[in-house]
Amino acid sequence: MLIFVGIDDTDIKFKSTRGLKIGTGRVAREAAAKLLAKGFNVLWVTRHQLVKSEKTICTSGKNSSKAMTLSLKFDDELKKAVEIILDVVKNLSTSDSNAGVAVNCMSPPPREALKLALRIKRELVSLEEIIDVSKNHNIQLYPLCGSGIGVIGAFAASILASTGNDGRIIDMPTKGIRRVGKMYD
């Protein structure tokens, strides 16, 4: 079973943890490494470009979100994986970074969710729209700090990653050579 977990926070000036500047990509990679250390099969971490707008709350000017694709063998693994991810994101985000996580278990994604995710690449959408579509399709949203609006980008990343046709791979944390067919087992 493939799981697509989106992560986003609003980049804030001088965001750092343990003296290191921490961006959303770093947070996603840290979560992937923690999952891997706990025996989970993390296939890759991807970056998804979202709309660039003066109204977007981010200081980096890049406005991208990240997604992790996991391959789980058992349903009970999902709860534990999500707990680990939420813990990492909470620990590496500041209270004003508005971090959010979204968990999507469907590939291909529902048409309504995909249309909304594609809109997020072109224009700003409301948190209410994200909540409504997520409820309609059992996409789990976790607003973690601040206003929680990071769930907008997290939603988009989780949906776009599930298409297999958006974003770019920024990390493949599993070591060694892997055959593509084996990655989905």
C-alpha cells in the first residue's frame, strides 16, 4: 500500500533548530530518515512547486511543499508512521511557522482533490476548501502550529505526489541499488 504524506510550513526568517537553518525540505528529509531508522520503507521525498504570490505567507519566495512516498505492508503501520512524522515536524517547526501535514492513501487521487491541488499550483485557495475536499475523500489533515495553514501546501503535495507526474525527487533515503518493481512490494 502506497501512502503519500505532504509536509509544509511557512518559511520564516531565521528559522533554526540546533543552530541549523531548517527549511521544509530539511524537515521532510529528517522525517524520512527517522522512518527509515524505524524500519519503514520510504521510497522518496519530492518537491512540489506551488503558486508564487505576494499574498503567500513565506519568506523564502520559493513556496514549495514536500511529500514522502511510503510503501507499507500492513494497515497498522500507517498510524505509527504518521506519529513519527508528526513528532519530527513538530520538533523542527517553530510556533509561528504554521506547519501542516496531510496524509493521502489514494493513487490515483480523487478527481476533485486533484483539481484543487492543481489550482494550488496556479492560485491561492482557502483553508476551508482544503478542509471540505479532505473530508469528502478521507484525506487526513494535521495543522500543527500557528494558524496551521501549512496543511494547504501539504494537501497539494500529498495529492500531486500520488499522481506520479509532478514534482522532483529530492531524496531517496533507502540505501543500495533497488529494482523499480521491488520498490512497490
